[in-house]
Amino acid sequence: MNRKILSLGLLGAMVTTMVVTWVFNGQGVIQNDPKRNIYIPEVRQMPLQVRAAYNHEKMFFQYRWASPRPGIHMDAYKFEGGKWVAYGEDKPGSQDHVFLEDRVAMMVDDGSVPEFAHYGGYVAIGNGMDSFTNSATEKDINAHPYLGKNNKKQKAVTKYLPLTREQPDDWSSVVPQDRLDTLKKAGYFLDLWHWRGHRSNVLEFADDQNIGPIRDGDPGKNGWTTNWDKDKQQPKYMFDPKRTGRIANTWQDLSSGKVGQDDPYYLSDTTKTDFDPSQPWKEGDVLPLRVLRTFEGSMADIRTVGGRGRWKDGYWEVTLSRKMDTGDALNDKAFVDGKIYNLAFSVHRNATGRRWHYISLPVSMGLGREASFKAQRFTGETPPWTQSWFEAKLFYPGQVNWPLLTSKRHPGQAMIRDGIPVKHYHNERQLSQYGVEMEFFEEIKQQWRLTVLAGIFMFVGVGFGLLRLQRKIVSGEKQ
């Protein structure tokens, strides 16, 4: 009987050690590390509501999502210590100020990028990406013959599709221009609708972009310029006091939300005048770093509907529209009745930028056909919006890229090779956890080794002690 109890005790000790080893693996390792571009959001999943409608001429999308405050500011100059100091994205993750706008974006494909239907935006995340721990250097990018200062003038590696690289795991191996042209004509690009809470919303546009060899704007002009005079080392413009009742806002009023959506918080042709350095500038005065202007060309294809997108009671609601077919087949996906499209969404909130957003897995949208959700056909000028919302589950993706997912390092490599959609074996909660773990892969692996080693020593120690105790008991029973 005593021997049985001892055996059960030994087994229990081993099982307990294994459970402790598993539960505490990764504990103490996962923490913010700005030097490595690591910031882990406290909330890693969020919902985005979306619905779509179309008539004979236009496609409409409506979005609704929670945000604790309206992110309507984007970069600023603050007067402090007698000079104008720029504030924007100063650190990884959420900023300590309000000067990063809220955003909602949507990637659209018509089937021309086959992997996108199964894996969504992951296919556009290559190596060397901006704000990753091991991002490419600006020096290397500037010197690149295609991406650099003599061509595309990129300052960071942005999203790109795998076939635009000779080696998909090498951001610098861009295929020749004739190959890029062939891919574009074949529709091998993603259409990107990008609504920005400051830079596009104010003048009732969304930024029309596309993803191929880089994330690029459509031909034309975007909706902003920089409010800085390099020669005079001062802002170019200030608020026109005759039209706005002020020459600047204050840091406190902007941070507290006292200056709201209906107040003059932006510089445009209706609010600005030339900067006057002789004005009685005060400590804490703030001028926008961006000067807003009307979008032009193909960049102007996407408009807000019913005025600007509005934040109310903790939620943004934004409605966008665009022609079903813009006529620009090299930059926009045409919408055709009876066809199915693949979409993926992202949201920035809480004063975050770059990769600190929430993303969705791909979803399908049918125009007159069943899919993940169905666009409503209507007659008239604006949709009645009588259909229910489709709720997309968004999550924080961490530093997971396409080269990693298609490498031997990823246990699911074979499933990707066989074209099995990610939603068949992972959910959004799991992906948000894996994304965080990937940011600390080496640390967790090292801790796992040490924990397993400690567990082995514990097994040996407990086993040795119990065996000695068992021998003493057996010896006592014989006496």
C-alpha cells in the first residue's frame, strides 16, 4: 500500500511540474520594448461592423467601430521654449498625446491575388517592414534602384505582394519593371480604401491606394501638404482669426477634447492664413503640421457620403462611395453585379500608427450572390441601409510576415502550401496570441529550454528523494 502511495506521489509531482512548466512558459518575457519597436496593446481584439450596397453607378461601404475618443488630429507643432516643436508618432504603439488620427482601411481583391482570399493581408507583409524589430534601414532603401530616392522615393519598406520579388523573403529583390507591368495588367494588386480621421475626412474624401510592389497612392494628388517653411524655420500658415476667431489652438484644449469635430481644428483654404511670427504666441499654442487640400486625379475616386464621418457616443460611423468602375483598371478593382470579392479590414485607434492596428481575416462579399455578407442592390442616389451589419473580428497581428508563414519554421507551412484557408485552423484570438509570441520568439524559446531543464532536474530530484524514502519504508517493513 505504501509503495502504491509513493508511486502515485511521484507521478503527481511529475505531472504538477509539467503543468507549471507549461503555464509559466513565456511569463516575465512578454513586455514592451521600445528599442525593438515592441508595444503590446492591452486589448488585442475588437469588432468592426460593415455593410455594403450598390446601384447602377456606385458602390457604397459603411463602417462602424468603437473608439474611446475621436482621433481627429494628425501631427502638430507646439510652441514651447520659444520655438515650434513637432509632435507625431514619437514612439511605438499608443502615443502620449492625441496627434495621431483614427483610421479604417479596406483591401479589395477580385480573385487576381489568389492567396489573399485564404490569408488576407498577411500576403502583403514581407520582411524588412517598417516598424518591425528588424526593419530595413533608410540608408539601404534610399540606395535601392527601384524603391529609393531616384525612383519611388520610399523611406521605409511598405506592404508588397510576393510575386513582385524574385525572392519573397527579400524586400530588396524587386522583379524587373517589365514583369511588374505584366503583373499589374493581370490585376495582381490589391485595391486599398483608406479613410483617415484628419487628413481625408475633413474634406470628405478617403485616400485611394493600391498594393503591388509597394503600398502606393493612385495617380494624382493626396489631400495634404506639410505646414513648414524650411528657409524661415517656422510654420507656413496659422489659423485666420477673422474666420476662425483664433490664431492657434492650445495643447490643453485639443488634448481634453474641448476643441471638437465642429470646431476649427484643421488648416485648409477655409481656415488658414499666412503665418505671422509677430503674433503674441504663447507656451502651449498648437498649429497643425498638415495643411489639407482637395484630392485630385484617381486619388480622388473615394468620397465620404452624407458629409464627414462622425464620432458619437463612443463610435465612429463612416460611409464611403466610389464608382462601380472608375475606368482605371491598373489601380482600382471594378465592381460587377453578380461577382464575389474578397475584403480585409484594419482599424487604427487610440493614437496609434504604422503596424499598431487591428486587422481582419479575409471575408467575401457578394454582389447579388451569397458570401460572408451580401451587398444590397438599391435604386436611387443613397442606400436605405435596411440590412443588418456584418461583424468582422479584428485582432492585433504582431510581427508575423508572409516569409515566416511559408517557411519551415511555421508548423502550418504545409497547410498554406495546400491552400487551406487560415480560418479553418486558427481563430482571431489564437492569431492575436501567436502574433505577440512571435515578437518574443527567441526569448520564449530560451525560457522554454531553461524551464524544461529545470523540470528535468526536478523530476530527477523528486524521483531520487522518493526512491530513497521508499527504500527506507521497505527496509522498515522487513524489520
